[in-house]
Amino acid sequence: MDDRIRKLELTAARIRRNVLDICRQRGGYAAQGVALADIASVLYFDEMRADGNGWFHDRFVLSNGHDAIMTYGALAESGHYKMEDLRTINEDGGWVDQSPIEGQLGFEITAGSLGQGPSQSAGLAWALRHRGSDARVYCLFSDGELQEGNVWEGVMFAAHQKLSNLCYIVDNNDMQASGHASNVMNVEPVHDKFAAFGLHSIRISGTDIAELIDAFAQARSVTDKPSVLICDTRLWDGIDCLQEALPMAHYTAKTAVDWDAGLAEIGSVIAALEGVVG
């Protein structure tokens, strides 16, 4: 288990480096991508099964399009995207969208309007089950999206249909564009609310690889209801110098971030992990 965890920690660190490398060109939602790197590492490199054709048998739905940088960072590490392409993110006339549309590699839905993912992933899980597929569906969305009514409609449908092949992942970082979610419209207690709707609800740290592995395994073991992983994170988790400098950075302009300092810190983490990973 230790070697497995160390390898995933190394992958997470490399995803963080990818996120900074991509966003330093024009800015963007780097803080979220950095914070979600551990979830991305476990999800893409440990949890989701390969299809034998260079992609995944299981499905991932990104609801909050601004977290696409997490997917880009992970799929660059897996070799599905080239970094030179990703460095053109949000470029006029370019094809690497900051908030991608349905059909772009790694993105099941168009995620510009928040709150759509939970219902669409529930529909996908329901359809896969009716087709006799054993594929699982994972859907990431933010705690700010819990302020949207259609999220709870999707959750209610998923629970009623007993979609045990569906696993929601909530990025519970208490931050949205207009400030702390707890000040804008408080969504806590998140764990209790999902449980009340009939889901198997698990609350963990979103930056602890061992906890994430165990939580995904627990979700897979549940056969009569959907599961939800409520992952507590904070912006820039994993890169201390940026978290201290920019704790409220929902969106970061290119000139607001000391990219070199961040890359230097995560570079040291990568070097240390490379020294212990066999």
C-alpha cells in the first residue's frame, strides 16, 4: 500500500506542476486545479478502469467547468494531451477551452452552466445500467453548486433509482466567485443533507491519498444506493507559498501569481518523491 500511495502522491505532484505550467500563460483557475490534484491522481490513475483501447471503461463527468484544469493536468500526465497544446488554453481561436464543451477529450458534458453535472451523470448511470454495462460513473461538482435546485433533483432521482454505479465527488472548498459559500448561501451540513436524500455519504480530506483510496473502495462496495465523497479542500492545497499569498484566489490573473515560486516548491516535492518511489 505504501508504494501505491507514494506513486499516487508523485502523480498528484506532477499534476500540480502541469496545472501551474498551463495557467502561467494566461492565468485561470489554477488554485482549484492544484487543490484537486490528489483527487485527480486517485481517480484517473487508480480508480477508473481502462477500456483496453487507450481510454477509460468508467466515465467521468465534470460539472463545474472551471475545474477543467484538473482534468487537463491529469490527462497531460497520462499522455492524452500534449503540454504544448495545453499551454494555449483560452487562446483566441484555439481549441483548448478554459471551460470545455461536450465531446472534447475527457469531457462528457458542456459545463458552462453550473449544476448540470449531477443530473446528467445520474441519467448516464441509469442508461448504462439498463444497457447491462458494469461501467461506473463519477461526477465532480463544487459545494457552490449545491445552491442550485437542479442538483438536488438529480440526487433525488439517483437515490430513487438506487444507482449504485454512480459516485458523486464534491469539492467542498467553501469558495465561490463571490466569496465564501458559507457567507453567500451556506450549504452545510453537506454530509447530512446527502444522507437524508438516501445516498451513502462519506466525508474525507480531499488531499489525503490513503483516505481517497479507501473512500472510493467503500463506494464501490455499496450495492443499493449511490455514493458521494465530500472532499474538504482549500485553494492551492499542496503548494504552501501560493496558498499563503493567494488564499481567496477563485480566479487568478497571470500577473497575480508568482508562478516561478510555485513551480520551485512543487519541483522540490517531486524530486523528494522520485527519490523514494521505486
